[in-house]
Amino acid sequence: MMPPGQLPPPLKPGPVPPAHVACTEDAKICPDGSAVGRIPPRCEFAQCPENGKDFCETADDCVCGGIDAQTENCFVGNKKYYDLFVNKEQDCPDFCTGIDGRLQTKCVEHKCALVRGEPPEVGPLIEVIAEPAAGEAPLFVKFTAILRGAEPKDKRFYCARYTWTFGDGADESPIFECESYEFMKEIHTRFQTTHRYEKPGAYEVTFEIGGVKSKPAVVLAAPEFLPPECDEDSDCVPAQCCHAADCIIKEKRSDCNKIACTMDCRPGTLDCGGSCACINGRCSGKNFQPGVDTFTGPRPWQVLHG
């Protein structure tokens, strides 16, 4: 204990905290093209990421082209590095695509790389579009087949009989009359039809013309969950304003008051003697004209050539 009246010794001063350190604002460019700054208190550059100049998350991070200014090699890698260190005025012929044009720039295991793809398809080709491609059965689908890559007067496709295959056991191959080939301006490259899928399932649809067959378009008809759409025949109307061959509930058809239709009677339609009926809760076409169409049940519209 201290003697009475004696003051305690003065406290020793503690360490003085260093003053706030301000580092210069210059940056260091890392191998992957990113930049790091200096960090206090020693103002050393932060550590660069371990990623290299070929690092990527997706293929959008990658680019191919130009000459790497640091290695003088043809470049494939990430875009940040490309923007900073690649000479874009120079290039390597066929480096990014390959002589056969099959190389593609991809992100493989987080590294930009050139990957050999499938051989390019050569025309003519046919694309089939289904609208809608999925829905609840019974499903009414509009199909469009587009012929691409054919010459405007390719005789293989002039007045050629085409075939739709709907995947449910039904197909369609209409017959039509054509003018002489000498008077033909261009071949038809767009074909449309519709089909109704009564049962749930996955269906592959193809279109073939002139020896060229499309890749399948897949239609998914889901099990029915909705209540019946009609109660009696009067609930149903032709599905199209003109030359319809199937029927829908009248609330779903567009206004036909301002549409004028031709008066010809087309095979496979409701034009001459056909009518609509409510069958098992669904609107269907029936009573096609005897002698014109052998079908007695619902059938999609026939889109005639020309």
C-alpha cells in the first residue's frame, strides 16, 4: 500500500494509433483483365483473383479474335482481358471458326475454349411450328411448315404433294390442281393446317414435301381438367369464319360479321351440308357432304395449295 498522502505515479502513455493512411488511387490490372487497388496501411495492391485470362461463368463471358499483345498468340478468352490486352487490328484466319466452320466459342468448366460443333445443316430445310405446343386435351393446334433454303423455282417443290403426319395415327395429304410450271413465279414455302388431339399424350408432328422431311415438332396434350364446354348443339359454331372443318364453342370464335367468304364448296369442310354438334361435351363438326368427303367425324381444316 502507498503511504498516506503520497500520490500514485503517473500512467505511462499507451501506443498512439496510427493516423489514417490514404493510398494512391492507381490500379493494377490482373491476368484475368480485372483491376485491383491499393489497401492501407501499407498501400500494397490487393491480391489478384486466381482466375486466368480464360476464366468464364457463361459463354457470354468469352470472345475469340485478335492477337494477345502479351503472348502474340491468337486469342480466345474472357472479354475483360480482350478489351485491355488484345490487338484487335490483327487476326488469325480460321482460328475462331476452323477451316470447316464448325468451331464455336464456349465456356467449358469455367474456361473459354474452342469447341467443335455438329456439321452445319444444308438446305433445303423445313421448320414446323405448333401453336399452341401444349395444352389440355382435347387440344386444337395450328401448324405452320416453313420451307427454307430452296431456290425460288426449285421444281422439286412445285405442285408437289405434301404430307402432314400428326403423331396420333392421322395424317393429311391434300390433292390440288396447279398451273403449268412455265407460268409459275415462285414455289410455295409456307404451309398451314390444324389438327385436334382428342386424347392426352406427347405427339411428334412432321411435314414432308419434295423428298425433304422436317424434324419433329412435339405437341403435349395434357389430361382434361376443365368441365364440358358445351351442353347442346346450339352452343357450337364453325371454328373458322370461312371454310371451317371443325367446330368450337361460340364464345371463343372471333367476330365474323365483317368477313366475306368465297362461295366454293371445299372438300373436307362444313361448306356444303356440314353442321356442328355437341358430342361428349365437346364441339365437333359432323355431317360432311356425301360424296365429297368420306369422313364422318371431326377433321381439321384443309389448307389448299394456292
